[in-house]
Amino acid sequence: MDPALEVQTAPQELVPRRRPTQERSRRKFDALLAASRELLTEVGFESFTCEEVASRADVPIGTLYQFFANKYVIVCELNRQDLVGVQDELAQFNGKIPSVDWLRFLNSFVDHMAGLWTTDPSRREVWLAMQSTPSTRATGAIHERKFAEQVERMLAPLTPDTPRPRRKLMAEVLVHVVYSMLNFSVQDDQSHADAVVELKRLMVAYLQVAEQDSQARAKKRKRLQARSAAAPPAAEDGGAAVAETGEGLETDAAEEAATSPA
């Protein structure tokens, strides 16, 4: 079966056939990826060929196929590298978004990421190529979910009373919106600076609402706990009064328990 046809009809995560372990192989692997970025930026994904990548990297085409089954796998590896690079930089702040000063952190980090998109045009080309087939899109979604797991952990101090399933969804939304907007910002007919400003507005509004909602949940929880502690002993009806007092807490808990792992 044609590899391209297989990619389009059987969505799955696309990964290299093997990753190099020896220095010599790593150099060839890296050279192939560097040549791929260069070629992708010059000609776009439709005209991108494995033969030209191998030629530019000065390695036999057979060596390329030892690592990559086709050009779809190459672009997925480039996408993974882009996300891992951002994750590594974000890791130094992991779990440390301050509840008071998070706006300044957000502003500086978005500026940093926006700079990556303007200085490295291959990022947008990689992102566009990832939209080309069901399998590349599926692989991109897997990469984004891994990044979102990190963002979810960072959101915990800001939204401590938000149920975990909702925080997980919030993180996935943020990652997707940020990457979509950054790629939108570097289109030929867009003002990059203006698009980045709008991205910040979107993120600030979204996170402010999330923070306020978490604070409201915390107040409700404490209020219900106080009412429950002050309630008289259970009556003969089996403690209906106490059960009614705790109803709000059970409702909030159910939202998280329904989708949380056992």
C-alpha cells in the first residue's frame, strides 16, 4: 500500500522507526531534521520530498528510511521537537504560577513564544503540515495533550478548587488556542504584534474567569462545611437535614469523581 494512502486511511501516532543511540547516528538524524526544516520553509509541504531531504543532509536515501517511513513521520517529529522545546523552557516555572503575579508571568512567556514564531518560520510550516492528514492531526493532538498535562499542573495553584477534569480541559483549550493564534499571527496579511495582543487578552480573560470560579467554589465549600458542622444531630428521618446541607459539596465532588481515575 502507498504509505501516503495508509497515512490518510489509518489515523495513528506517527513516530520514527528508531531513534539513534550512537553519536554518528545522532548526527545523521539531526542533519535530516535540519534539512527538513529548511526545505519545508522553502517549498512547503506539498513539494517536500524525502529524496531532497536526504540530498540536502548529504546522506543516502536508505539512511533516511532507516529512521523515517515517509515525510509525514518527519514532520511529526519536527512538531514534537517544537513542543518539547517549549515544554523544557516552561518546566523551570512548573507548578509555580503565582496566584497574585500570574499576569506578569503570562505576559512575558507569551512574548517569548511569539518571538520563537517570528525568528523561526519553520514552526508555522510544521504546524500547517500537521493539518495535512488524519494521522498527522492525530499525532499533533497527542503532542498537544502531553504539553497540556504540564500546563494543567501549573494551573493547579491558580485554580485549587476547580475539579481536575475541568482543569484538564482548560489546559487543552489553552494549548490549542495559543498554538493556533501564534500561527495565525505570522500569516502574511496579519500584524504579528496586534495578534499577540489579542492572544493575551483571550488568555487573561479566560484565566481570570477560571480563577474567580475557583474562588467561588472555595467559598461555597467552606460555607457548606460550616453549615454542616453547626447542624443539629441527625433526626429520626435518617439525617435528611444533614444530607441536604451537604448536597452542594456532593454535587461538586461528583463532577470530578465521574472522570477521575479510580
